[in-house]
Amino acid sequence: MSSLLESLQKMLGEKRLSRIAHTKIGIGGLGGLGSNVACHLVRSGFMHLVLADFDKVEAGNLNRQFYFEDQIGYLKTEALAQNLRRIHAQLDLTLCPERVTAENLPRIFGECVIWVEAFDKPEAKKMFVEAALKLGKPVVSASGLGGWGQADALTTTFPRPGWAVVGDQRTAAGAEHPPLSPRVGVAAAKEAAIVLTWALGEEVNQ
């Protein structure tokens, strides 16, 4: 057993850690949200992740995403896999360096128990969440993370059972409210906390 899993087993116990380690998670979008959610999940004992994003690492990503300067130009799937395996080398990662569409969603994420929506564009968010709910998959998404200021404004709401939304629901990322590490990081941690709770078979306090 790796050092990470040994330490987690002491904190969580064998039964809970086994449940986490055997739960497959799908993450759509590997930017500020997705890359950091993946990091939190791996540090929490998740072993099986499906990572989907067609994009490559750019210099403008480094202010909030889990990548490094020497990875600029790499596919995000490959770069993130490298970084996650620095945390835990024995991960089971399925890398999908392709644009997620309504047509390929079931193929990419169909075997995942819980889905994480981490896209930038509203239409992609909507497509992902609708597909998850149609297939009966618990899904956590985000809306309203831009700018800085009061991080406590990033709350978690539950539009319906099995769907959690993190964010302030109004501050879209853009020129006036750029996506920066503190609020994006808070949202990613909240998404990961929901995934962890669901994986353990518990309800998130609403």
C-alpha cells in the first residue's frame, strides 16, 4: 500500500477508504475547476478517474489550474495525469483528449458513478448536467466563480436530488470578473467535498 493510502486508512478506516478507492469518478473539463477537483479527489483516496478535455495547457492557465510552466503545450489530460501520479503513482486514469459532446458523453462517462461538471461555457454545462440526470448519475456543477472578494458567497444548492451546484450563481467569469485562484479553488474544493460525501453513501447537508 502506498504512503498516501496508508495515511488515509488511519484517518478513514479500511472500509471507508475501500469504498472511496473503488468509486469511479468522471470529470468533464480540466481547467481551474476540473484539475483542482481531481487533485483533491486523489489526495482523498480516489483511484479511478475519467479525465476529459481536448485543450492544451497555456500560460494563462497557470494562475489557477493544476499545471506547471514546463507543461505549456501539453494536452491537459496528459499533464494532469503526470501531476496526479506524482501524488499517487498507482492511479487508474482514463484519459479522453477530445471535446465532450452529447453524442460521446455516454461512452466517456457511462461507467462513472459520480460526474463532475467543470466546463467554462454554459451550453457545455447544461449538456453535461442534463445527460447525467437522464442517466441517473449524481452530478456536481458550478456557476458563478469569477472575481475575488467574499468566498463565503460560493454556496452549494441542490436544484433536485443528485444534482449539486456550487457558486454564487451570478458572477460569471469574464473581463470584469476574471477567474482567479482563490474563488476557483474554493469552488473546486466544495465540488470535491460533495463527491467524497456521495461516494461514502452519505447525504450532503443542504
